[in-house]
Amino acid sequence: MNQSINKWSREQMAARVAQDIPDGAVVNLGIGLPTLVANQLPSDREVILHSENGVIGMGPAPAAGEEDYDLINAGKQAVTLLPGGCYFHHADSFAMMRGGHLDVCVLGAFQVSAGGDLANWHTGAADAIPAVGGAMDLAIGAKKTYVMMEHLTKTGESKLVAACSYPLTGIACVSRIYTDLAVIDLSADGARVTAIVDGLSFEELQQLTSVPLVMA
């Protein structure tokens, strides 16, 4: 990819996700990039953050030096707890996920297919320690599954693909992708682009993407 092409920063990507999460939603933020969304949620909007290790009602990340490592998210990052937040058993947390009680989950990904299939737990790398964890429960259990990822791999290949070559986490579960170049909705009508980073044309975005795109 041409390094002169403008890209959204990780914080800007997180802000775009946050603006699309409605007031009152119960949301799970996956390990990696999605955890940044917690710090971008509007202060006038109540969003209830759930973590699969047994926490609900999380707030933004603590200030440096104020971390309490008895209070962490599923990625072992220190978090804060808002008034009314609570802890509960791991099994109860998974019952919430599997029972359809989450409005939105935001996950990272290695690949997403145009049909909404998700691959985010294993690349087949020799030094990888594959563990799907709760991602499959989140991807299928949440009412809406969004993915937050870089548009291209480190070698410049599109992460939005016709068919995933990595082991799947979930089938036809992703409805929206937020990348550092665009926001793309996935549906039976195809991959529909709803936003593009400033300075990048639709045609340039299409050249960097391995599936046909349509402009909203």
C-alpha cells in the first residue's frame, strides 16, 4: 500500500464505532483494537459494557498508576467499574452471551468474508497458540456483530475476502466492518461502503479490496 494514503488512527476507528452504538446498548468489546472503543463512548450516552470473564458495567481505562489488576477485562487489561457495575461467575457471563442478551459485540479479525463469515482466532502460523476463547459465542450470540480491523495485512493483502482461508469463528455473523480506510456494511446486497477516509477515492479503495464494493 502507498504509505502516502491517509488512514484513520486506531483512536479515530474506535470513535467511529462508538458513535454507532446506541444509548442503552449492552456491548462486549473483544480483545485488541475493540477495547479502545470504551474510551470513545459519548459521556451523554449510557452503554453497558460486558466482559466474558464476568464483569458488567465497565468504564474507561484507569489513569496511569491507578490500575487495579483484580479488575480486568478478558484481555487482562485493567479497567474501571461504573456505579451499578458488578462481577459474576464466568458461566453466567457465557449464559448472557449465548442467550442473546448482548446488543452488540465488536471483535477483531484476521479475515472477514463478503458473506459475513469471521476468522479471528488462528492463522496457522507455526508459533501461534490458537485459542478461540469466547469469540465464537460472542459472534453468534450477539444481536449485531461488528468487526474492527486494519484494512490490509502487513503484506498488503485485503482482509475483506471472498472466502476466508483461515479457520472460521462464525458463519454469516458480521454485519459491519470498521477499518482504517472505510466503514463497510455486509448484507445480501453485497459489501456497501458507508464511509471512506479523507483523501481516498472509492476507486482507490476498490483497488485495495479483493471483493466487489458498492457505494452507499
